[in-house]
Amino acid sequence: MMRGLAVLVSLVLLHGCATSRYQHANDFTPAPIADIKAIADPVPVSEPRSSLGNPSRYRVLGKDYNVMKDAEGFTQEGIASWYGMKFHGHDTSNGETFDVYKMTAAHKTLPLPSYVKVTRKDTGQSVIVRVNDRGPFHEGRIIDLSYAAAVKLNIHNDGTAPVKIEVLKAPLSEAVLWIQAGALSNPDSAERLRKKLSGITANVGAGDWTVGIYPKERDDITLHRVRIGPVPESEVPALIESLNDEGITQPVLLSQHQLER
């Protein structure tokens, strides 16, 4: 995010660089997948660049890595590996939750999230994965696959395989955020705030910002969260300034992975 948090959080969330935040000291194999054909490859789309996990530069185990600004057309050959239950349920580098049964992967320098085709060079088998994490930080390895992707490529038993990766869709050049102006228990109050925000934002930038109310059950109370977004990061300061001028002085900035929390 803005304020330099991307660099700090990326270093904390890199899945291969620390063990203290995991309940298991070592990685281990998940429960078998009953029907691997039921897990579909993701459909490549150009998503907004994640506000977390995309520092221009970071260091792990004494080595510096530069995250790509543009990965369209990028290809690479090397060794693929996979990671499993030690990391299941923990945050990925872009703040999402790692699920061993989803078609995802980690790469050291691709912008997050990117959609990548991974092809085994020895068998010709291929899958599509969504890269949302950093790693693998082992010499010679270029991509770390989720367990589901590893099973689809039949590398879950051997652990590694020679592959070629091709970027199908890189993220958009700019991250987007949501601005939450309030979380109110009274739906009428939330609607009044939504109308007020619509009036304020109509005069900022393009003036066609989406302003919505998003109910969320919490402790037997329904909170009506009033939000503007998505908003490109470059437009956020102007919107915040306009909100402050109208007495809304404590808006909360949210990344996409935080919207349902």
C-alpha cells in the first residue's frame, strides 16, 4: 500500500524466509485430492496490481530481488517445486490466504497477481496457476506450486520437475484500494452517508466512483460498511482530502483481500 507498507509487509509475508509464524516446523503433504479433475485451472485476467507483495526490491537470505514492473510475455525455464500444509491457512505475500487445494504459485520476481502457464519439459503436461506469493528461495528453483497444481503436473511425489513458465496475464500497472468512510449499525444512517459520499466524490477526478453499502454480520450486529472503490492508488490522496474537507477525518484504506474481513 501507500506509506511504504508494501516493502515491510512483503518481507514479513515471504513464505520461505521465516518459520516463527507457523505452527508446524516442517512442511508436510496434505490429504489426498479425491478428484483432481474437479479443481479447475484459473481463467487468466488482468487484475489490479496487489498493494501488498510488490515492493520494487526486497532481500531474503542475503540476496536481493527486484520485482518486475511489467511481465507481459515473460518466460523462464528451470525447476518447479511445491509447498504444502506448513503454509496452509497463512497469508501469502499479497495478503491472501494460502490454500493448498487452489491453483496458485509463488515466484520471486513476477508482479502479483500474475497468471502463468507451467509446462513440464519432460512430459509436456501443463497447468495454469495464479501467482500470489513469493519464493521459492532455493537455488535453481523458479516456481513453487500449490499442492493441487503439483498433483495436476504429477510432481507431488518426486517433489520437483523441470518446467517452462509463461506469463499469460500480468497485473495492471497500478494497485487499487477501497476507502471505507464508516461502518454503521443503522441502515438509514448508512444510506445518508452513502449519498453524502456520492456528492463529495462527484467532483473528484473522473467523478464516477462507485459508492456502496456492504452489510456484514458481526457479534449479532449487522454493520453497514460504506465504501468508495475501487480507486487507483494515484487518486486516493485527492479523495481523502475531499473527505477531510467535509468532516470525514478517519477513513480506512482497504486492499482487496481485506474487503471481507
